[in-house]
Amino acid sequence: MAIPSRVLGAGNSPLSALSICGDGATGLVATGSTATDALQLSAVFNAITTSSASTGVKLPPTEVGAMVGVFNGSGQTIVAYPPTGSTINAAASSVNIANGKGVLFFATSATTWVSVTTA
């Protein structure tokens, strides 16, 4: 994984560094109870700090090679949904993320996210 200061130090612009390394969002609030009304994630690395039971987040559009990280520090289990027309782990329509856990999602095709959960 690229480190922003090294990308900048190599002479790249701040926008290039952001595109290469990804951005982050903190203090996010999981919402909704379905893929339709869940919080739409827009950053590469996301920290959920508030949620109610059974609320969730929705992954961005699936692009081969994309990666999205989600850490759940909300005190509740949240649900991660793929975008319409995509799946998680080749079959699932959602994945639960327990409190205190992080999940990395990797897009292995134009319609499939694969998840890796922290221990």
C-alpha cells in the first residue's frame, strides 16, 4: 500500500497522492435497514462511530481492483451492503460487521466484492 508522504515526496501532486493512496472518513453514522437507505460510503477508508441496531453502510460502485475499508467502532453490529447488481463473497447480499472489527473489501470483478474481516 502506498504511503501518502512518499507519493508526494516522489513529486506527485496532492490530488495524485489522494488518487493513489485513497482518502479517509471518520465519525460516520450507519443508517437505514436495507441497501436502499444505508449510508453510502464515498471514501476508501471509513470509520463508523455511531449506529443503531441493524443499520448499515453501502459500498461504492464495484470496479475491478477497488478496495474499501470499514472499521466499526459504533457499539453495535452493522451491515455492509454491495451496490445494486453486485454481491459480497460471490453470493451474499450483505455482510455483518461486529463492533470493534474492521473489514477490507476487494473488488475481484465488476460485480463481486470479497471481504476479509479482522480477528
